[in-house]
Amino acid sequence: MDFLIEYGMFLAKAVTIVVAVVAVIIVIVASGMKNKTDKGELKLTDLTDELKQLKHDLKQELLSKKQWKAYEKQLKADEKAQEKQESTLSKVYVLDFKGSIDANEVASLREEITAILTIAEEGDQVLVNVESGGGMVHGYGLASSQLDRLRQANIPFTVCIDKVAASGGYMMACVANKIVAAPFAIVGSIGVVAQLPNFSKLLKKHDIEYEQHTAGDFKRTLTVFGENTDEGRKKFQEELEETHVLFKQFVSQYRPELEIAKVATGEHWYGQQAKELGLVDEISTSDDVVLNLVKDHQVFKLKYQTKKKLADKIAHGASLSVTSMLNKLAERRAV
């Protein structure tokens, strides 16, 4: 037992030294890279080719030797015909947008849209998989504007909603020429919400004074720490209503057939209900949409990825190493 305790102490000291050394290295590397601009790269994946390979592998496993030989023979004949046809096939570019509250993913989206506008030819189209429950107005407003660049360039595009496109997510979806939703996808929530706590009574209870100075009657309407006034609440509500009006106008601009007063109540609906209301055009999953497109298009997934900094890689590796060592120590001590 004494040996185990001594060994554990030694291991703990070793871990401490390793962590200290790694921390110093990270600080040095981070300092050297501070002024470097983060650069990303575009990754293009041939989904048509991937699906063909998947079919090929499954056939090889499922068919008998005789069937497999016949299939390969037919496949070679088909490939020659397809090679001639591929040069004339239009392309479909697939993008994924999984949005957070502040829609920071728009940084990658703008790079992807720019890339498509650079290479797209007549007949090409875009498929965007949107997944978001909404968030900040300015973030999703910019994301919607990025998608509108496709419409301005007359590039047809479809938005697929497999899980949720509500509020800001629907703001993005409505820009599309066509919206496809899964049967139980959450759609809609055309409304505006804002909420914040107020600690003024708690501060008073503890004799803490809070001061706020502004220039302009409505530089601040509601505050977290100060006493809110009826005038401030009224102005805040007016601002919410104004934003809601802009939201409704935006949706109506792209989907004029909608009975906007009926769907802009802040409610959300499931895919089938949303189709009946005109919020979406078709019920399907993004997987089935892609499977249909590969029949007569070349389908590519486009993804803009930011390169990880060396400091981040070192920190991640160090974290894994330390975690592993501590787990081993815990296991030994438990014996």
C-alpha cells in the first residue's frame, strides 16, 4: 500500500510538471500567432461518387459470384455511357447550416456562397440544410441576406428542414425558391421575443446603489440592475413590434401567397401542418432529396472549414494526455 501511495504522489508531481510545461509552450506559441489571420479552406465532397461507391460495396456483399460478374459487366458498359453524359450534367451544391443563438456560422456560410457564385454555371442549383431554432435578429438577418445572394444571381436553391427551422431559422428558409420539410420538423415561430431579469429589488435589499447615465431619452429602455419605468417598458414593446413588422414583411416578400396574419403569431407547426399552411412546399427528408438529385445531377457537398491554430491543437492534445494520466492514476489508487 505504501508503494502505491508513493507511486501516486510521484505520478501526480509528474502530471503537474507536464501541465506546467505545456502551459508555457501554449503561451509562447499563442503569442507568436496572435497577429496571424485565421484562414480556412473549402472542402468539396463528391456525394454522387460516394453513393455510387456505397451501392457498389453493398452489391458486392449481397450478390452471388455469378450475379456479381454479370453486375460488373453491366456496370462497365454503363460507366462508359455515363462518362459521356457527366460533362453535360448540371451540378448541385449542398450546404449545411446548423445555427447557434448568435448565428456565428454565417462566417462560413458567406465563404461558401461566394465560392458557389464564383463557379456556378447555368443550370446549377443549391441545396441548403438549415437547422436552427432562431436567435439574434442581426445574425440571422445577415444569414438570410447571404442566401438572397443566390436568388439575386438567379441560382435556384432549395432549403431542407429535417429537424427545426423556426424564427431566425425560418427567416433563412423563406428566402429559398422551394422549402422541403420532414414530417415532424418544427417550422414557423414568426415572432419576436426578448426577456431579461431585473435585480433592482435585490440590490436595494442589500443597500447597493446602481447608477446608469445616458444621453438620449431611449438610449436604454429596460435594464437588468436599475428600476424599470412604464415609459421604458412601452418603448421596449414598441421596438419588439417594429421588429415583428419587419419580419412579417420579409417573409411576405419571398412567400407572397402566405396568409401572413395567420402564420405570424409566433406559433410553430410540424412539417405536414406547415405544408397545409403554405410555410413549406414539400414533405420529405434531405436524404431523399439528395438521392433523387444524384439520378441526373452531379451532387457535391461544400464546406468551409477554419484551420485550427497550432496552440489549439497543442492545448487539445495536452488536455487529452492529462485526462488520460489522471484517469490511470485514479484507477491505480482505486485498487
